[in-house]
Amino acid sequence: MKNISLASFFKPLGTIFRRFHMTIFIVFLTGCLAYAVIMFTTLLDQSSTDKTYTSPNSVGTIDQVTLNRIKALHTSDEALPASTNPTGRINPFSE
């Protein structure tokens, strides 16, 4: 009967690992990155709010400050004020 030692059992595995250590590392790294992307995607797909959640903001309400700012804007059919060129240096991008 042959005497099989533990060192003789792992010797071929050590040779394979020594020969393909970079390939094994790249495959391991790629697998870890793929796992991280898949887990991150499933995390983003999960709903973060409760189905019974209702927003405290009511639709269609606006505060007076914002309403005054909107009214101060000009409409598209009004004429724009004439642009004036600054004195001194000339801006090549102004019309």
C-alpha cells in the first residue's frame, strides 16, 4: 500500500496556482465586482417608501413669495430690454 502524504496531494495544486495566479485573481476580482453591481442594483430597485405613505404637501398650493416672483417674470410676447455693451473691454460673446 502506498503512503500518500498531504504535501504530495497539494503539490499539483500549488503548481497550478503558481502558474495561473494572475488569471485566478482577475476572475475573482471580476466576480466580486459583478456581485457588488448586482447587489447595488437590487438595492436601488427596492422601494424605499411605505405603500401607505402620503405626502404632507398638498398639490396645487404655492406660497406668496414664489407667486410674486413668477408674476414679476416677463412673458414671451413682451419685448426684451435692449442689451448694453460694457465700457472698456469688449466681450466677444455678447451680441
